[in-house]
Amino acid sequence: MLQLIVSGIANGALYGLVAVGFVVIYNVTGIINFAQGEFTTVGAVTAVTLVGYGVPLPLAVLCGVGVSGVAGLVLWYAALRGAHRQPLVVQLIITIGASVCLRGLALLIFGSTPKPLPPFSNNGTISLGAATITPQQLWIFAIVAVLMAVLFVLFERTRIGGALLASSINRDAARLMGIDPLRMSAIAFFLGAALAGVAGTTIAPIALVSFDMGGSLGLKGFVAATLGGIGSVPGAVVGGILIGVIESVGAGIFSSGWRDAIVFGVLIVVLFVRPEGLFGRSVARV
Amino acid sequence: MNRRNGFIAVGVGAAIVVLVPFLHNGYITGLMVLIAQNAIAALGLGLLFGTARVVSVCQASFVGLGAYAAAASSSRGLDPWLSIVLALVFVAVVAAIVGWPVLRLRGHYITLATLALGYIAMVVFNEATAFTGGPSGFGTFPPLHFAGHPLTGDMPAYILGWLLVVVCGVIVYVIRNSSRGRALRAIASSETAAAAMGVEVRTRKLEAFVLSAMFAGLSGALYAYYVGYISPVSFSFDQSIYFIIMVVLGGSATTLGPIIGSALYSVISSALTQLASVIFPLSAQGAAAALQVIAFGAILICVIRFLPSGLIPAIARRLGRSAG
């Protein structure tokens, strides 16, 4: 049981990262990015492919994260920027199209056979009472903790973070202050996609990398963001960890084939019982 | 599309549907059967998207639900026609139960919730092996029959499919031009304003959602009896996206749009298959499938970005301009 909870927290922390990327993009641009999960695929596929060509692992992982971020920029500049005055539903369908495109590209480049990425440091386990922790899980905790600290400093202490925050609070007022919302949107897409890339490459040694891994990963990120209250960064992390634990314990109790159904069932229940999430403010209902 | 163009389009479409069987080309007839079956599901989605601007990405799941419900009950001895009716009732009940919490949400959130529904449906199709045969599917159910004869092959499916396209098309047309249709369009422009004017937002959306799911279920049941074998692959997330592509391609502002979109989708899809076999002559089917997926993603982005009202209305406008 304790074991299930530990591995649930580790996976959940990564769902939280995907969710934070989701929230950053949503807050700044107002777009719910359907292709968020595919950015995790982009990162993981890039890393595995580079390792296959003999590139050292740390460099490959960094490249994976970078390529994810660039993919986010490309999505923004190629498809969404020109449509930013269109109705939200148009932007939504554009991100759906982008997710399909990216998945097809991953299939073309990577093939349909799942492949592993080596763990970030050598195997062996650390026992912790009744549970054991793998080094990769320690890496996850460290990476997520560091990234959260970095994000905190970014948003609270730097000019660019302040500008991002300003345009997510009130876009028109931000523009009056000389902040270019379109540039902020580009940065948000880069940041959001790169965070997804971190999640994709970090989870890769635990789960296998496949061209369609992003689908359920992205959706779990969304469930985490909803659970935490969409728009809240700390809520997204807590939501992610909760989802990870529910999923892990649920799969332990029922069979693992039902794992995804449990998570998405939670989403439906949350939407029904408390649509504003755990930390969100109450939203107008109809 | 104005009234005159609409009549012309219906006339041309009807002529094509009547004349195609006389070509005696098995490939084209089979393609037309699938176009009809897809069109029924796309009509439902088109109603939901065209009026209420709700984007549902689990249409293929309801298609699958209808297919499995009909196949599972007729394999247990129920008459196939009654099985279709039972499947429709079942799909309607499921859609109402899941739609109630989901449609409380707005815009984007509805779409992501339907994505989750699609994943859940996929898990159920794969894991509830007693009813679905699991990942490898099942085909042990009898075909439809008429006056003691089994209805197998292309022609019965062709006639039945296009008859039902007409029936569903008329239903959608009537709803679009009724007070319900106006209420849904009001919801699309502002839920708050619509609610203030006395529109029961959630009930109206739920009605459209359930009807759309029932059309999908009908499409699925027809597909099951036509192909005689069903497995979860046919009802995947990609397939749900293809239904959206049909609606966006044909245009969601009219009843005819999704039907035309279904035809365009099939034509493009077979053209892409041909193209892929030229580009990748020897090698893997995987690459060809990937090419198809990439192309459809790009088509979806380009059409919604540059021709948001769809391909056909854009062409009709251009023709109208050059003629006038």
C-alpha cells in the first residue's frame, strides 16, 4: 500500500508538471491547449531518438525539453497567432488538429513500437520502511521541486514573469502598461510546452515511450488542473499528486487495465460535485 | 448556402446516390455505404457543433456503444431489428447520464470532458470482454433480415444507410429551424444571455447531446451489421476526430454540410491511401497511416483557420460571386 502511494506521488508530480504547463498557457492566452499531451511525446521521443544515436543522456534530455518548447512556439506562431481574434472554438479545434499532426509525426519518426529511455542514474533501490524508492523517483521529486522554485522566482521576482502574470490577470490593462500580449502568449506556449517536455522525458525511464503516450498523459494533466481548480498553479501540482495516488492505488485494488478509467471517472465526479476544483474560486453555473 | 443552392445540392446528391449502384463498381458502392454510415454520426455532431458550438470528441465512442449494444444483444438471440432499437435506447440513456454532469460545463471544458469519456469508453470496450470480446473484438452475431432473407452484402446496407441519412437529415433540418434550434444558437452566442431570456440552457444542450449520441449509435449499429465484425480500433479517438473533420470540412451551418463532409472525408482518405502507396511503395503500413493522420490534422487546422464555415459554403460563395 505504502509502495503504491509512493509511486503514485512520483507519477502524480509529473502529471502536475503537465498540468502547470496547461495552466500557464490557459492563464495567459485563454486557450485550453489540446496538444499539451503531445508535447510530452515530443520531448520523450526526441530524447530516446538522440540516445539511440549515441548522444549522452543528459544532453538528450535537455534537447528533448528544448524541442518540446520549440514545438510550442511553432504551434503558436504557425497556427494560433493569426487566429487570436477568432472565436475560442476555432482555437480549440486548431489545437486538436495540432495534437493529431504531432501524433502522426511521432508515429512517422518513431514507429509504433514502444522503446525505453535509460534511467537518469544507475539502478538499485533505496528502502524506506515498508516501501522502496527508485533513484528515478528521487530524480522526479528533485526536478519537480526545483522547477516549482524556479517558476516561483520567475513569476514573483522577474520582469518577464511579472508581465506574464499581468497579462493573465487582465490582458487589456497589461497592454496599456506596454506589455505585448501576443509576445507573452508565445512565451507561455514555450514555457508550457517545455514543462510538458520535462514531464515526458522524466517519466520515460519509468513508463515506455510510444508515439501515443501523450494522449493519456495530457488528459491526466487536464484532470489534475481541473481537480486543483483551473488557473491555479499550486492547485495543479496538488491535483496531479492526488491523481497519481488515486490511479496507483486504484490500479492496485482493481486490475491495471482499468487504471485510466478510474482517473477519468474521478474527473467526471469532480465536475459533478465541485466543478471549481479544490482550490479554484466558484464559477458561475448554468 | 441559400435556398436555391440548397435545392441544387440536394438534387445532385440524390442523383449521385441513386445512380452509383448502376456503376456496378464494388469499391465505389462500398465507399458510399461507409459515407452514408459516417454521415449519420456526422449529422448528429453537426447539429451539436453547428447550433450550440459544442465540440464533442467522443462521437466514435457512441458509435462503438451502439455497435456493441446491437451486436451483443443480437448475439444473445434478440431479433437484430429490435437490437438496433434497444441499442438506441441504451445509447440515449448512457448519453443522458454522462451528459448531465458534463454539460454543466462551458466551452472548452466540455470538450476535454468528452475526451475523458472517450478514454473511459475505450477501456470499457477493451476490458468488458463478456460483452465486447475484448481487444480482438467479436463477430458472432446474425445479420439483419427482411421477409426471411438475410440482408448481407453492399446493396441492402446501401439502401438502408441512405434512407436513414434522409430520415436523420430531415430530423436535423426540422430541429435547426424550430424554437429548439434558435435556443441552441442563442446558447452558443451567450449562455448567460440565453438563460436570462428563459432558455433552459442545460436541458437544451442535453437534448442535442443525446440526439447526437443516438445518431452515432445508429451509425454504429448499421456498421456492425454491415461489416459483421467489430473491434475497439474502429471506435478510437482518431475516429472521433475524423467525425469533427467531416463536420468542419462540409460546414456546420447547414444540414447538408456534414453529409457532404462525410463524402469529402472518404474521397480525401482514399486519395491519401493512394498517395501513400506511391510515396512508400514497399515499406510499412505504419508510415502510410502516419501520413494520413498528419494530413488530416493539417487539413483540419487549415480549414478551420481559413474557411471556418467549411469548404462547400466557401465554394458556393465564390460561384455565386462569379455568376452574379
